[in-house]
Amino acid sequence: MDDLNTAYEGKAQPMPGGDEKPLVAIDMSFCMPAQKKRATKIINAIAENSELGRDLLEQARKDGYKLIMIGAQGWAGQVDADHKYLYLNACENDDYLVKTMAHECRHIQQFARGAEYDCSVYNIRDALRFSRCKEADAEATAAAVCHEIRAKTGYDAPLKEFAKEHPEIVGGFEKAVKNPSSPVVTNEMMQGAFDGWYKEDAMVQTYETGYIVKGALNHCWDREADQSAYFRKKTTSAQILKTVCANKDGSCYWENELDTLNRPERLLISEATVNRVDEVLGGLEKVTGKPLDRSYRDMPRRETFRAGPVKEKGPSAAVLKTIAARRAR
Ligand SMILES: [Zn+2]
């Protein structure tokens, strides 16, 4: 690691790969010429230097996705699997878009492996387990792609940009890296990044609101929606993991803990979400006449989980210190 790092230290290294001709011919017919050059650069940095990343790009190409780069706010990338669009936010820098491209293409690969595009087919508890797993996996995979680029070329700007935005994810990944010059990606590295995703509370909450409260709970009232199709499907932690968390050879990087999605810290839900779900599901039950799964009510509340057993009426800080000291013995 040190040799490689020293070799590149202090030099503003250009992104490896070049911007002349894309190594993976993803449809860029919707991109303006300047964007095509940028997109080519991003594709080549990945395709030339990351085996894992190249497979992801090939999947997007094979599935007919059209790349669109537009200026936007609040997101770096998106995939529209209904219309086969792959969006990158042109306002982000190229290094961050390397990570973003890997993330979005991983979603495309998840769908190709049978993951649901619309998580609202699942009951609320499973929709949360599934959507979180899908995102945590896409981030872990993006970290792995950035790591492979670093290992092959010494170019670590994508990983650094990623770490600026998501220190827990990259930190979790890096903790398990023994040799940054080796492109090997281990289950421990993937698990470390995956765990990191769940530690970024604000983001987990944002996805909960995005996927469930603003997403599914509204969509199910669309004029054309079939209300009885929502929130019914059931799945398991192992099923989700085996579909979503796949290594290159098809094995699952959570094979040693196939119930990991049931860890309490992965099941947090905010009280406001529970209340809104209660309202909407009550309405759906009236319309369809069929009862819905209510197991989301048993999920631990985000508001109290981190605080642990100590609430406002708990012992004072001084008392806690004494207790902690006693426990330490
Ligand atoms: Zn995503």
C-alpha cells in the first residue's frame, strides 16, 4: 500500500481511462456532446480498472439502459427501471460520479437478479428490510469498485470523494482492507461498508421517508393503482440477501449471517412513519376488504433505540458515571 501511495503522493493524477471512446457502449444518445465526454471518462475509469465495475456497466448496456446527465439537486444518480433510464447528476464532480455510476448500475444488476424494482409490493416491514438492503449493498459495491480502481492505478480520488459524503460506509469498508494495492474484495469488506450504511441515521431516515412515506403510501392511491397489489408480498432476510448481496461468483457475502437483516439496528422505524402507515393501511383495508400485515408496529423506534434505556427521567449524568465505572470493573 505504502509503495503505491508514495508513488502517487503529491501528483494530481488524471482520472485513468480516457474520454475518447467508451469501453462499454452504454447508450448515450440522450447526452449532449460535452456530457458524452464526461460520461465516457467515468465509464472508462470504471471499465478499464475494475473488473467488478465492468460487469456492472455491461449489465446496464445489455439491459438497454440510456444514460442521461442532467443538473439536479438532492440526489447524485437514479435508475428508472420502467423506462430504462440511468440518470447521473451533472452537478456532482466526476470522481463522485464514478462511485454513483457503480451504485446505480448495481441496482440494475440487482433487478436483473430478480430484486423487485417497486419495494411497495412487500408488506411494510419487508419493504423496509428490502429497500435498505438494496441501498446498503449498492453502496458497498460502489466502495468495492472504487477500491479496485485504487488497487490497479493508485487513483484514490473516487474513494476519497465517497468518504467525504459517507464516512461510515467507506470507513467500514477500509477497516477490513488489509492491502489497498490488492484488488481482492472480501466478504468482510462488503459487510463493513454494508454495516456503515445503517450507521448513517439521517440517510436511513431519508430513504424511509422517500421509499415509504412519500413513495409507496402515496402511489397506492394513484388513480390507476390496483390497491390490492400493495404491501402483500412476504420475504425473508435470507431470500433478500441471496438475491441482493451477491459476489461476482454468485455467492452471498452475508452467507455467514443470513438473518443479519433482522438485527435490531437494521429495523429502526420512526414513530411518524408508523403513524402514517397506520392511517394509509387502514384506508386500504377498507377499500379492498382484505387485512394487511401489521408487523411494522413491532419494529424498534428510531427515537428511543439509540438513546437506550436512559430517558429524560433516568439517573443524572453523575450517577450514570458511577454506574458505568462500576460496570467497568
Ligand atoms: Zn440507490
